[in-house]
Amino acid sequence: MDMTEDNLSDASVPTQAPPSRLSIMEADGAIDPRRVHLFRGPSGLIRATIEGDRSLLRTKVVRLFPLSNQTRYISILDAKDKEVCLIKAADHLDTESQRLIKEELARFYFITTITQIRRLRHEYRTLYWDVETERGERDFVVKWSTDTVLWLTAKTVQLEDVDGNRFLIPDVEDMDPPSRKFIALLQ
């Protein structure tokens, strides 16, 4: 075989280029959900394959708008928490992927409901809570900021403790009088 420069120039030229990132995405940046497939790996981690793009051994599923739009705009993140793709609506995915997204979102956004506040101590922007929840007694610590004590409505408060656990008081007016006095400290 002649190995001249002329022969090497056309030796292994692909006949078709791989799809570009833009060709598998919709105009608004969301991916065509028919191309995304989620499954559990051997250690229980969520894995993803995006046809025509890549496969990921470890992914995280999060909501783009966790408070205002919980059923649409789901983001698939890689192991470094970088967005890999955006899915407008999970109901366009295959059945197994839909089930896994539902499970992962429920696990990631799990919120414990507070039914009674037994004690609340405040020390320099740190709140020490002793509460009753739907699943029993809990003690937790919240660093007070607009991100950790979040008023969702005039009656609903969401708290996030120093460990990332979320707690919800669905309606402050439904709480007993001593609990309402503690809540007044937050306003």
C-alpha cells in the first residue's frame, strides 16, 4: 500500500458527522425526552444515557423550579453537579425513567411536617428547634437567613436545617397557641 500524503488525506474520513449538541436539544435548551433513558446501576445509583450524546454512571435529578413548578423542568446533573440536560416534562420519558425520576425527586425533596413547636431558642442568628412532627420528636438547628427560613405564603413556612433537611409548617394559623407564639419570633 502506498503511504503517500495524497492517499492518507482521504483514508478515514467519516461519512457522517456525529450529532451536534444543538441537534438533540429543542430551541429552549430542553432535550428531546425520547433520547433520555434512566436506570439504576449495580450500587443503586441513577445512571443515564442520552442517545447521540453520552452515558453517565452517576446522575442526580433535581427540579429547576422546586417551589413554583414541581412537575415540569427537571434537570439531570452529573457527578460534579453540572447540568447535563433539561427535560421539560417527565411524562414524555419512558416508563422506567419516569418512575426513577419520581422516586429520586421524592427522596431529594423530602419534607417533614411540623405539627407542634415545643421549644425554640434563638442565639445570634441561630435557631435551635425542639418540635413534634408527623413522624415523632425532632431537634434541629437552623442558621437564620432568607434561604433557610422561607415564607412560601403568608401562612406557610419552610425551614432548612444545617444538615440540609427540610421542614414545613403548612399553616401557622392551624398550630396551637404556644407554637404560634414561637412562629411570631420569625416574622
